[in-house]
Amino acid sequence: MKFLFHISIVVSFLFLISPSNAQQNSYFSESSSSNSPENSPKNKLYFGGNLSFNIFGGWILFDTSPFVGYKIKPKFSIGVGAKYIYRGNPELQLTESYYGGNFFSRFLFHKNFFLHAEYELLNVYELRPIPFPNGDRTLASMFLFGGAYSTSLGGNATAQIMLLYDLINDYNSPYKPYYIFGSSGPPILYRVGFSFGF
């Protein structure tokens, strides 16, 4: 049953991001000939991600999430990514790891602003009323939607800050402690990352 739910989310996501009537929409129109160098498959690829490391209150946090994207049209792109999160506390002899993947779409509606939609599926620990020890491994779904600001770092490198809302808000989501308004507040989080070629 949970598998069917995940499939329905994926199908809904693909339906939402498909640029229907793309030929009539100026946002999706090509600005140059399809034979120009800018339209080669290599020049339509971009990549990036985020990497963070933190030590706070005896806890060690490491997070990495690389991705690769492809520009279907100048302002519309899709991509896939991977995620790995490690949290550990040597004094308490506790370690946690979360891993999985995602696919996303981006729509650039202004030079520095874009919309971002992402479905992510992570292998996590089943949460119990008392956080430790965590339960068995399970899957958690996140459907993140929001906006982002992008700024140039020089060359083809850019940095982005995103404000995202989790439409699923899975009980076992590892992001709950990082919601802007706390784990019991609305499922809004921010993300900072970088990319090359976006």
C-alpha cells in the first residue's frame, strides 16, 4: 500500500511539472537555434548540491546531497540527486544514518529567482514516542515545494537559498528537528546549496 502511495506521488509530480503547451509559452521557448552550441546536451547539464559539517553539544552532523540537472528549456529543468545524513554522539554511543534519493524540477521565472519542486524518498529510522533508541528502518517521503534565490559566485558557479514547504510532512521525516518554527510547527525548512552551470 505504501509503495502505491509513492508511485501516485511520483505520477502526480510528473504531471504537475510537465510543461504542456510549451511551444506557445514564451517562458519555455528557445531563444536560439536548436543547432547552436548552447543547445548541445553537454551545455544543458548542470550539477551541484550541498555539504555541511557541524559539531554542537556533543553531536556530530554531516550532510551531503549532490545532484545533476538537465535544462529541458532555458527556464525549465529537471534533475536527480542523492542524500546522505550522519548524526552521532560519541559520549552517548549513538549513531544514525539516513540515505536515499530525489528528483526535482526548477522553473526560473526571473534572473535570480526560481520555483523548486522535489520528491525525496529516504531510508530512515521509525520514530517512537521516546526518540532513543529509534525503531526499525523504514521509508519516509518528502514532497518539497517552494521558491529560491540564486546569486552568482563567479564564472558559472551560483549559490542558492531555498525556502521549502513539505506537503507530506511524514511522521518519520529526519527534517522535523530542522523546521524553521520547530518540530511541531509548520513543515517549512530552508536549504543552502551551490550549483555549476544553472
